[in-house]
Amino acid sequence: MWTAMLRQALYALVFVYADDILLLAPSVLALQSLLHVCEQELLQLDMAVNVRKSSRTRIGPRFSVKCCCVTTLNGAALAWTDTVRYLGVYIMAAHRFCCSLHNAKLSFY
């Protein structure tokens, strides 16, 4: 089971800064696998994913197509959103990767 999960998550990226984690995966299935692998590691550290602060979005040609739920190990589903905030930058669901710095500029002035 772990081998299959790791193989699917092989082409994924994980960005970590302090207690913020950003998971990037080429497919929803790979994201699900990567989330479970990360959760297993967090459990060993006596930590957990906060589902209320977690969300997911899609980037690419199929960004507007709804698909299956991504769930945690305990069955809680992550919410679909049009934007994901990571370190003050809003990553937007779009055909190509794009960020919104609007809120960062508002808080600067």
C-alpha cells in the first residue's frame, strides 16, 4: 500500500515553512496519496492536519471541473476553493498558475 502511495506522489511537491504546508500534485489521486503520506508523518510527530484551515484548488486546463473529494485519513473532506492562501500570497484556480498580491498590497499600505 505505501509503495503505491509513494509512486503516485513521486512527482509531487511539498513546500514547508514553519507550520504551513503546501502540497502540489499532478492529479487528484496523487494529491490524495500525498496527503495520506504527510498525515502519517505528522501522526508520528503527534501532529494533525487542521481540516478547517485546509483547502484545495486546481490549476490547469480542467481547473473549473469538479471532481472527487480529497479526504484525510479519518474521512474528513477538504473544501474546494477558488483561491488558496500560502504565506500571504493567494494562489488562484486558473488555466495557468497565477497569484493575487492584492491583499498583500492592501495590508502593506
